[in-house]
Amino acid sequence: YTGKSDATVLSDEIQKIKVHHYQSRPILVEQSTSVYEAICTMFLEDCGTLFIVDKQSTLVGVVSRKDLLRASMGGQSIDTVPVSIIMTRMPNITMCEKDDSIIEVAQKLISRQIDGLPIVKKVENGSGYEVIGRITKTNMTSLLVDLSSNDIN
Ligand code: ADP
């Protein structure tokens, strides 16, 4: 007998889970893409957050559903306005790395009041970040279901 309560054991197990165990595929859009095209991509890919990259695939911004709605209501032409105009941009992007703890990331989602964040890797011999994954509130729901069925690895 370890002397640990069930709650402590569960909490210890959760602390060991890393963000890459629950990640999704990131959906990337180049910064010169029109707002219209970005809306199409969001529907086709069935995602709520797009990561915006430059020609070198370096992360430059994030666009959410409401960012696109707001842009569509603004009276500008969504065919010509590029997503770079409406995105939340670096360095104001909340990010994480693949070996970060899932709980640390969940806390970021709550404190920043966002739906998801990019999992990034520093670009070798350069500046900036490459996007290698995506973690969202949906992934957190999967974690909750796994925990309830005692299915953690
Ligand atoms: P929505 O706006 O559709 O409710 P979010 O809550 O995720 O979706 O986004 C709220 C705002 O925060 C948006 O303006 C979006 O650009 C921005 N945002 C979303 N994700 C991030 C992130 N990882 N880092 C910084 N800003 C973000």
C-alpha cells in the first residue's frame, strides 16, 4: 500500500501526460491567403483555429472563427483582404512544445480564453517557430473521457 489516495494517484498520472499524446494535425494557411479562402479552409478542414505562416512556413499568426466573422461584417471585400490583416500576430501567440504537460496547456487555454494553441518547434539555424501540431479544447475532452475509462498510458 502506497499510502496515496486515489485522487493523488490520478493527479500524478495526469501530470505525466504530455501534450503530444493528445495533439491534432495543425491546419496552416499562408499569410497572403484571402479571408474568403481561409473561411473555405476552416469549413473543409472542420477546424476552429487556423495557424498563419509565411512562405518559409514560419508561424506568424492565428485566426479564429470570430476573427473571420468580424472581418466578414466589416464591409471590406473578403476576396481581397489577406488573413495577415486580421490575424492575431506574433509575438502575441500563446504556444506550447510537444513535451509540455497537458495540464500546463489546459491552464493556458483557460487563462488566455482561447480554443486552441499551436505546438511548435524552434526553427533550426533560424529565428521563429515551425508548427508541428495543434491542441484544442476538443483534445482536452478526449483526455477527460480516457481518464474516466481508466485508459491513460
Ligand atoms: P473565437 O474567437 O472564435 O471564440 P478563440 O477564443 O480561440 O476563438 O479566439 C479568441 C481570440 O484570440 C481571437 O482573436 C484569436 O485570434 C485569438 N487567439 C486564438 N488562439 C490564440 C493563440 N493560441 N494565441 C494568441 N491568440 C489566440
